[in-house]
Amino acid sequence: MTDTFTVDTKRMLSDLDALRGIGQVSTGVVRQAFSEADIEARSWLVRRMEEAGLEVSVDALGNVFGLPPGNAPALLVGSHSDTQPEGGWLDGAYGVIAGLELARASLEQGGPAIACVSFQDEEGRFGNLIGSRYCAGSLSLEEADKGCDDNGLSLAEARVIRARLPAPRDVSPERFHGFLELHIEQGGALDLAGEQIGVVEAIVGIRTERMRFCGQQNHAGTTLMHLRRDAFQGLVTMASRINERLAGVATPATVWTIGRVDLQPNANSVVPGRADFTIQWRDAEESRLDQMRDILYSTCEEVAGEMGLSWERFGCDSLPPTLSDPGLVGALSQAAGQLAAGKWRVMTSGALHDAANLSLRMPMAMLFVPSIAGISHSFAEDTAREDLELGLRVAAGAVCSYCRSRV
């Protein structure tokens, strides 16, 4: 067995274009999990993996694996092929097809054992990253089956539709000694800087809280301004203050968002008596996430006291930051330095990815290529083809180096 191999970037682009054609709408793709287009795409992937000489397994949740022959531990490379309701052609798909080409080229040339995967429902039609959570063993099939989409269709009902797919066969995570995910950045850092490669050293932690200000519902025409206990004005005041206060502890990559607001009674001529809202904040350091939480809580209490409101929390979701494996990061950095000198950086992912779940079971890392204008989750999503090719070459160099270091 050789410890090096060469990828065919044109073959990768050809496969990426073919996958784009399944569910294509205008310049984007509509291929939600378990839709007809999604099943067609998974069936196509099965055929391409088999043609490459890989052994295919599709587990009970619909994750599609292409495994090298034999039982030697393999490096797993991949991402997801499902999309948002109006998705781009590269989000997830690039990592899947890059993984296919890496596994195929290595097998053809007697290189290290590389497997590829397309995880199911990363985009959350039935739940958050359920395919990779199931693969990692952190979500049971019974728990996953309880998930429903916006129309009330359960995952249990959706996943029985497996026409054109092999019978279910699970793959143990023990089969793999590491995971690499190639992905478009989905932000604008690389594009704005004119850089071509991002080596991801961490995936941010995410805190999401559901909160409420309560005041006094009253007539909008007769209630004088100084007598009002307006729940929405409390939210506005709080939002302004936390923008100033969180900026004092934030890094350039730290973000926070008030993403949803529900007013009661939400009427033109009524002073809102209640404002329910969500606030989410993201950072790569747990201590900073805690610090931001403390600032948020104290600001809400302060505003409520000043404006005659009550404040309460009624739900919290928390995902910790995920650190990439130093060995994989080192291999990616070395390859990027050789192939993209002066045009790469080590960075944090502000979006959650399947790699975070795989890190629970094995070393993982990610490689980013630029998103033009930072656009993703949109039909306008795009990346220069030369950057897609470069990302694949950097990954190949890193894989050879990393696998060689394990011998």
C-alpha cells in the first residue's frame, strides 16, 4: 500500500454537477431530507460508490456509507446531501462528493483506507443533525422517529420510504479512526480577505434561550406614555443595551441574535402586555458563553425593574464548543501552507456541522473553502470552481500526511 495518491478534481466537479441536477431549481437545489429528490440523490450516490469499488451500507436512518474493502480502520470523509427548503448547490454536497473522490482515488491507487458518507437530515427537517447523531450513538432510532416536520409528518413515517435504496445496515463508528468534513464557509471571512482555505480549529458552542417580558396590556390611544408598562419597549431597551455590553466581551467571531419575537395580543391599537422572544449567542469558548449569559440575565433584570415589567426564562438549549483534533488540524495546515501559501487561515466555524457529533466518537477536523459574498442557505450560494478544486487537493495532501503519521 502506498501512502500517497492523487485526486481527479475534474471528476469531482463532474459528480458535483450531477448531484446538483437532482432537485435543481434555478441556480439552487431543493432536496429536503426524505423527499423524492433526496431519495433519488441517495440512490445515485449508492451507484457512484459501487462503481468506485466501495462497499455500500445505508443505515436505518438513511446515512449512505461507501467503505473500502476489508476491515482495516478507515478515515471517514463526508458531509450531508440534503438541503434547506430553498438551498444552495454546495452546502453539504461539496463535502459528500469530495469524500467520494478521496475514497475512490485512494482505492484506485492503493492508498490509505478512506470511507465516505452522506449523512441524513443535517438541515433539520425532522430534528437537529439527526443522521450524524444517530451514527455517533447519541440519538436512538426510537428517539429520532418522534421528530416531525412542519406539516406533521413523522420521521417514522418518512424513513420507511426506501425505494431504490439497499436494505438497512448500520455501520459502527468503531470502523473509523477519524473524520474529515469539507464544507463551504457559509460566511464571508475568506471571501472578503481574498483567501482560499480555512482550517477549522473549533466549532462554536451555541446557547439559545426563550424569554418573556410581561407588562400591562392596555388601550394604545388612551394610555399615556409615562403610564405604560409596554412589554415590547422593554425588549427594545434590552436589545439596545446588550448590543453595547456584549460587544465589550466579544471576539470578532462572537455573535448574538434575537431571532424570534411574539407579541400579545399583537394588535395595532393595543399596548403589548407580553413579549416572548428567543436570543441565541455563539462563541468557541465556554467561559465567554457563560459571561455573555450573565450579562444578558443582569440586563433583563435591570430593564424589567426600570420599566415596571416582569421577566422570566422558559426554555434553554445548549451545545458546547467542539475542538478539532490537533493532528488533523496540523496536517491540514501543512497542506494549506504548501498549496495555498498566504491565502489560508486557521478559523472557527460559526455554524454547527455533522463534524461536531462525530467528535464524540473520533478525532475530527474541517476544511472550509470560500462562499462568494458570504451567501449560503440561498439559491445564490456559490464558490469559484478553482477554490473547490484547491480544497480537494489540500484535503488529499492532509489525508496522506495524517494517515502516514498513524503507521
